[in-house]
Amino acid sequence: MKERIIELIRELGPIVPNEISGKLEANSFLVSALMSELVREKRLLYSHKKLSNSPLYYVQGQEDLVRRRLNPLLKIPEKKIVEFFEKNKLALKDNLSPQQRYMVDELKDYITSITLNIDGEEKKFYKNHNVSDESIRDSLKNMKPVKEESPKPQPSSLFGNSPQTNKPMTHSFFENKKEDDFKFFEKPKQEVVVEKPIQQVKLQEVQIEENSLYFDRVSSNFFDKNNLNIVSVDVVKKGKEANFVIKSGFNQEVFVKYFVKNSINETDVSKAFTESHVNKLPCWILTKAKVNKKAQKLLDNLGKTINLISI
């Protein structure tokens, strides 16, 4: 059956296990197991980005077909990054903000990494998928030395004129607040309205017999106590992580990333900010967790574009 699976993939192009099992009229679990074996044998490859809940399986040489099938799944910020690398080919990792690096790492089917020795120092670069390592090395050899190093772009250039100190907020943050205090939640006027947030679309597709806006008692009590109305909730990890869209007392929608864990790291902050940016909403992180040093530094750099609420 392994040979038949490879034959079908060569014929049909990148495919998910369910599609193969349908063609073979075979048990999907058996087909998935056989495809995993083929991957271990290095006879099949698989995509980093998933179609529904499964990666695309393909044979070497079908990489462009993989990207063609994944293109409709890309969110607007992801498309912009892909377009950037199609145009510029190469970027130094240190010159990207943490949230940009997070998205790049999720686009390994389009963007790969390369480590180069620059003046005796190892530097990591991201490059477009069709740029060979050899061509980059040849280009660097032909570059003229630069006397002064250009200043590295600071995250503040993307999120405001200067970093803001972002200390955890408690319940008292919501007490005695006036409407002017919430003005930083306003959406930029120049931004174009995009399709509905993914979180809300998922809620419309999934029917839940119980209260679909309930995740756990802690989050529910917090929203009730502060008169915040839940518009939607998407369960990312049952009992561990959820995405809420809520409305404040001034009818302002806010994206809330809720973590149930012991510690918040830089990746958690980047993830929350990126998802809120996709939905064009201000971002809150709601948690009981402690914040490590790297996460706090990123929060400080992001300033008022994101708020950590300690409950």
C-alpha cells in the first residue's frame, strides 16, 4: 500500500491522509500510520502549515504545489511577510521584531533560515524559499565593507514613538475609569476593514449544547465583575488557553488572550499580539501567571498596544 500512496501523491499532488484513504477506500488511521512511516523513511515530506488539522504530504519537487494549496489559508499579515521576502529575498533575524519572527517561524513552507559567519560572528538570516544558500554566500563575498553599522530598527518604531512601561494591571485598573482613559483602544482610522476574525467564524461553525461563551469560572467571574460582555470565545487548548472578544463599558471591542499556566514567556506575548493584530483589535493578556524577564521586556517595548491584566 505504501507504493500506491506514493503513486497517488505523484499523480494528485500534495494531499492530506483523509483524501488518500478516500481514494484507497482504506482505514484513515492505517493510511496515516503508513504515511508517517514514509516520512521516517524520507520518501515523503510534509508541510509545516496545516490544512484543517493535518499537514500536506508530498514528494520532493512538489514544493510549489504545496505553497499554491496553502496560499488561500494565509492571513493578511502572513501574506505581507511572504510578499516582503519575495521582494527582498533576505532579512537579518535581529532586524525583525519578536512578533515578526514568530510569524516567520510559522511560515517555514515559504521562508527558511540560514546561519552565516559575518566578521567572525554567527548571524542568523531568514530567506525566501527559492534563494539558494550558495547565492547568498556569493553575494556577501562581493559586498563592500561598511565603516559604520546602520542603527538597528527598534520595536518602538512599529508601536509608537517610545517604549512604554507595561506593568501588570489588577482589578483596580477598571475602577473609576473615564472614557478618555480608554482612547488608546481606538482602531487606527487608516486601517482597512478585513474579513471577520477567525475566532468568530469558528464559533458560528461549531454548535455547543452548553453556554458557548463560557470557558472557566475564573475568566467568567472576571468579566462579570468588571461589566465586560463576551462577544465570542475560541478554545485554543481546553482548560489552558482561550481567545475572547469582549466589549468594554464604552462599547469598544477588545481581543483577550487568556492563559492558565504558571509562567508567561516571550512567545506567549508575541502570539497574543499577533492574533489581536490579525483581528484589528486592541490586545489584553489575562492570566494569573508570572511574567518572565524576556516577556516583560517585550511588553515594555509594545507599550499601550498590549496590556497584561493580572487576576
